[in-house]
Amino acid sequence: MSLCATASREADEPLAGTAATARTWLLVEQTGPWGAKALTASHLDPALGRALEAAAKGTGVRVALIRRPGRHADRHDATRHRVFLAHTAPGRSWIRTTTVADPQTALGLDFAALGAGEHGDLWEPYTGEPLVLVCTNGKRDRCCALLGRPLAADLAAAGTEVWEVTHIGGHRFAPTLFVLPYGYAYGRTSLSLAADAVAAARNGRIALDHCRGRSTWDRPAQAADLAVRELLGEDRADVLDVVRTDRLLPQASARPQDPAPSLGSPPPQAPEPPHDATSRDTAPHDTAVTGEEAPAWTVTVAHSDGRAWRVAVEQRADGAPAPASCGAPLDPPARMAVTAVTAVTATADSPALSG
């Protein structure tokens, strides 16, 4: 049996810059089986699922279904649904929670405000252990069920606050893990790696091993954040922030870069960086564009101590062809390649990396 996770692992496909993109997550408990597009193919009212998708579109909010690990009988009698809202921006991350009899009440949320990080004292603050999500939806990809469900079960047995989730992007990196409140995703996750990620989050830090990126940002910024963290050995979750991302024109990426605008200046209008195809229910396989049309960005990453770095990121397709999910065609997967990290503040201890 050919598995996309096996192909990705054998091709040594990089993990950095592959997390699903969402500033805020709305997680709705729904027991029973899930279909490939779970919001409209589960025991949740499909009309409600479509309405939630429409309400969240363009707001920075991502909606997913969750359930506790274990056997999932075909039940229709769930009378209470746990609901979480989680915002992932550095320095402003939070989790709010409630339990509702009818998830229809979620349609009354102000999605635009939630996407901007404003909860308005809605519900109760969640103050428990880090919230851990493991993708287990075998109807989307069998790797998520075959590899994700055992991990979720083992984490639950160890006492972790873990939920199965319908989709967090990147089937081929299964088992995939997502940790809130900071919103960092992990791929090819072992039980020990998951335990390390939870322990780090408990102490306001992140585990860098097998990290895919912070969902707050698009793929180039995710890669830039992790590159600076690797350079500094920095694992404190909220000391780094992406303050701007500038898309380079194709012809500009082949010549010396013009001086970047000063920190704090408004970013220019530019096409949005590409999302991971596996982070969107309706997207095709995210195949990289090669040659002069290959996208490139300059990402500015700032530290809370005043230092900052400009990170050059290119989208490349120089890896071995692999399927984006089980049964998908073999294509060169898009990857975010960091080509330079340059300090932009005049301090003697500001490191720089190029190559």
C-alpha cells in the first residue's frame, strides 16, 4: 500500500513553512464519523457547516471539528458540544471556551473581530494544559487515520489535553500535530516529540524539532520565523514576530535586491503568498512554479529586544516528486527555501546568515 507520508519521508521533504494558515481557530466538538469535507459531511447540520465556512471566509478564522480520541460510533444523540476559540498572534494569543447545546449559536460570532484577535470577553478563558490537536480524518487521507489515531490515543492515555481534529493541513506529514495557544504545527510526530512540544508550550516555549510553522502567518513567513529561531537557538514562543512580508517581482528576484523599506513603514500592495494546498479544502496540489516565475519574498522578523532580520525566501521545486496526499499524482512539492538571513539593526551581537 503506497502512503503519501511514506513518500514524503523517503524524499526527506522539508517541514518548515507548511503549516495551515489561520490567525484564529474555531473548534466545534462533533462526535461520530467525519467525511472528507467534515463541516458538511458529518453529524453536524450541513447547512450550518456551509454557513460557518461562509462566515469565516476572508476573516482569518479557520473552522474545524474536533472529538475526543477513541471509538467513534455512528452516534446522533450528542446533546452538548465543547467549543473553543483560539487566537495565535505573538504576544496576543488566547483561548476561550464554552459548551453549547446547539452549535448553531456559533453563527452569532463576530468573525472579523475574532480574526483580528478581539474576543470581547466572550465565553470563559481556557486556563488548562496546552490544547493539542491531532489530525485523524481518514476520509480525507488514510495516513491521518493510520498514523494520527494511534498518536492521539497514546497522548490521551498519557493525560494530555488532546482532541482529534478534522484537518490541519499536510496529510503527507502525518501524524500531524497542532498545539495551542501559540499555534505551531508539527509533522512526522512521534509520541516523545509530541510530549516535548506540549512541555515546551506549557512553559511559553516551542519545540523546534519537526516544526512546520506558526499558523498566524503564510508559508514564507512561517519559514522565515523558523530560520531566525534556528539561527538564534530561540524557543520562546512570543519573542519573535513577523512585521512585514514583501513579495518580489519575478525579475527582481534574479538581481540584487533594492533596499527594503524601514521597519514600521506600511507594506506595499502585493500578491498574497501561496498557502499550502493541503491547508484548504478546495485547493489543488500546490505545485511549485520554477524558473523566472518562481515566487520570492523578503520577510522582516523582529525580536522583542529590538533586533530584526530580513529573511530572503524563495519557493522552489527541486525535491523528489511526491504525492500531496494518498492517491494524488506525483508532482514536485513546493517548498519554502530560506536563502539569506540578514540582521538589520546595528548591534554588535546581531547574528547574520547567508547562503
